[in-house]
Amino acid sequence: MAPTRRDVLKFGAAAAVLLPAGGARASNGFEDAIARFTGGATAIDGGVVLDVPEIADNGGAVPVRVAADGARRIAIFTQANPYPGVAVFAFGPLAPPQATIRIRLARSQKVIAIAEMEDGTFRRATRQVAVTVGGCG
């Protein structure tokens, strides 16, 4: 008996789940999302304030505050969420370069803030957050 279209789709879906994308490990596009924001430039540590709790009791609403003097834009990324690009904030000449947001974290992971500075360089801050109850599922 020849396989049906449904059998082929089931096999393909199972293979997509079991086989890692891009070789040795599966990726959520974390590095790609950062590279798109920075245009491939390397972000230098420091110059960005990233205020996020070390332990989040509820991953569904983790408070995050970011600030960077002289920033045009600030982006927030998460290392282990299904979609790593969380938010991008743009600041005009009269807006203070700071923002506050609540984000969802699927599990314990790094939260990264990258700021594009007025001179075109990129600065970054990274914090590890331990999540006791996940918020993405």
C-alpha cells in the first residue's frame, strides 16, 4: 500500500521535531536576531543598564527596565524563548533613552539588552534570570 499524503505529512512533522535544525543543535534564531539588529557589528559590554530580577516567580510577567545614555535604540532579546526578539525601543532627541516592559520567559535564561548609540556603536548588558514557573506555555 502506498503512503497517503497524510502519512507523508506526519513523517515530515516528526522528522522536523526530532532532527535539530542547522546541524548539531536546534536554534531559536537568537544570534541571528541580534545580528539583524546590529547589522553584524559586535556589541561592547557596558554602557547599558538592564534591571531585571535574578529570580522570577512567574515567567509570564517579568519586569524589565533598560536605559542607556546616548542611545538611539534599545532592543531586548531572550536566549531561550521561541521568539528571541522581545522589543525594540526608539528614542527621539527629546525622549530619555529608557524603557520599562514586562516580558514572558519560557524558562531560566539570559536576557540581553543591546543599545545602538548615537555614534553608531552598540553596547550591551546581559543578566541571567532564574524562572520558577514558566510563562510561555
